[in-house]
Amino acid sequence: MSRRLALIALVAAVALAAAGVAIAHGIGAPAKTDVVSADIINATRQTTRERTCTGADGSYRFAYDLFKGPVSNSPGGRLDGDGYLRLMSRVNTATGNGTAYGDLFIRGTSGDVKARARIFAAVTGKTTLSGALIGGVPGQGKLIGTFTATLSSDWTSLSGKIGKDATSAAVIQTGSCPDQQNGQENGNKD
């Protein structure tokens, strides 16, 4: 194959890949936002690594926990599946206050990824997480919203919510809006 033919084939492959990504992310499609919510029900801790240390204001538990449990009750089943939450936390053992962050993956019954998101939360009273999640739903758009959870006192189980109500919502958003002046697209292109 000549170099020129190889270069043309490479350019064509890159263009096809870019078009596939654009279609998958809704680029060129009209903007659309759907409110979603889901319940994480009694996820159990699968593994943990933890240590304690002394901070300026007391003793801390630094931990890496992996929870697994069902995700259900989402509109149309969009987020229903098996939830996996990898959670890193730093919590003052005396006050119960701290931070937690990690990754949430939701897999469908066939093992397909239904959603993945990064979670950032404040921990209060040792067992309450309140925060946000930012991620995506493959082929459907960005997933952004609130994340709340309650942990058992020994941190072996967790129940939570993605979105909660009208004041603590989560949304899936995709598409963009055409620029009225020059026909170019602007805005959210995922």
C-alpha cells in the first residue's frame, strides 16, 4: 500500500471515529434534559482498607471501601442495575465529620455499563453523606445531580439516593443548540 493511500485510509478512519463519538454524545442533536432519580438499597461492603491517624483536631479514620448493591426505582429503569461504589473517606472519629469521594458504576443485567459517575460528599454524624455526582450515561448524556446516603454505624452497609426530589434533583442532559448567527453549535455538546 502506498503512503498516500495509507494516509487517506487513516484520515477516513479518524473521521468515522469522530462521527461515531459525535452521534453517541448527541452532538448535533437538539438539547434535552431529563430529571432522574434512583435508590441504592442496602449495598453491602465487599472490601475495606483502613487506617487511623491523629490529626490537628483528633483521631481520623482514612478508608477505602467498596460497596455493592441494587440500584432501582429510576424512571423507565434508566439507572436500574447493580451498583458498585468505591468510596474513599476521611472521617474524624470523635465528631463523625469528614469527607468522602469516589466512583459509582451501575451495570445492567447483561453487564453493560448503564452509568458511571464521580461522587463528592460531606460526611456528618459519621453515617450521613450529602453531596454531588458528576458523570455520564453511555449514549444518553451527562449525569449530574445530588447524591445522599446513610451508612450503618460500622460502615458495612449503605443505602442512598441519586437525585431525591424537586429541590435535590439529578438530570441526564445531552445535545446542543445551534448558534443563530453563523449556524455553528454552542453550549453543552455532550
